[in-house]
Amino acid sequence: MTNDAVVRALDIGPESSAAERTIDITTVGRRSGALRRIEVWFHHIDGRWYLSGVPGPRNWYANLRADPRFVVHLKHKVIADLPATAKPVDEATRRRVITEIPDLRNRPQLAARVGRRQNLDEWLAGSPLVEIVFDDEQLRTRT
């Protein structure tokens, strides 16, 4: 059963701080089979949770493509380890989610860097993106 503190920690939005969006994830190394823990940001858009990053190869993304099972480690407001599965997203979802990510809208320095180096289509094509599907049924049905 999910407690209220976990629900509140997952209830992030565009106004949430970087700390509130910062989590760790543990994946299984695609070549080594070893557990790999890394700090990432997650996003809550249209009632679903996502992991994304700036364009380019990311080991965490390659690991999730090879083995989609992972653990989300909450560390702001509450400490909790939440088993989950990474679900691939279709192109329409990719475009909608990446353009809604608060980091791009609320960080002009990042948006300016993106504008200088890549157009939006390149950003969309090169950014890792997966939906987080929590094992806990109560989390999956929250919007």
C-alpha cells in the first residue's frame, strides 16, 4: 500500500524545484548485469511519469531498453524505493512530452543552448524518453 508521503513526493509539476524532480534510478547493466544507480530528473505530465535527458547516448536509457525493470529511489520529502518498468513511448507522445518538460520551458539558458546547437526535431529524435510504470497499482491509477 502506498503512503501519502510517497504520493506527495510524486506529485510534481512545472513549478516543482529541481530537487523535487531529482530521483535516483537503479538499472541492470546491459553488458555487465551489475546494478547501476544514477541520479536523474523525472517529470509528471498528463497524469503519467517520465524519465528523459538531453540528446545523446545515455547508459541508463540503453540499460532500460535491454531490461526495462528498474527501481525509482525517491529522496526528496520522503525516502522510498519503488519498483517500476520503463515503457517505450510512441512518436506522438515523445513530441508532446518533450515539449512539455519544464526544464526546457523554465530554464532559458538550456533552451538557448538547444536553439544554438539543434533544432527541435533533432532534440526530439536524440533525447532519451521512457514512461515510468510503477508496480504499485495505486500509483499506476493516480492522475
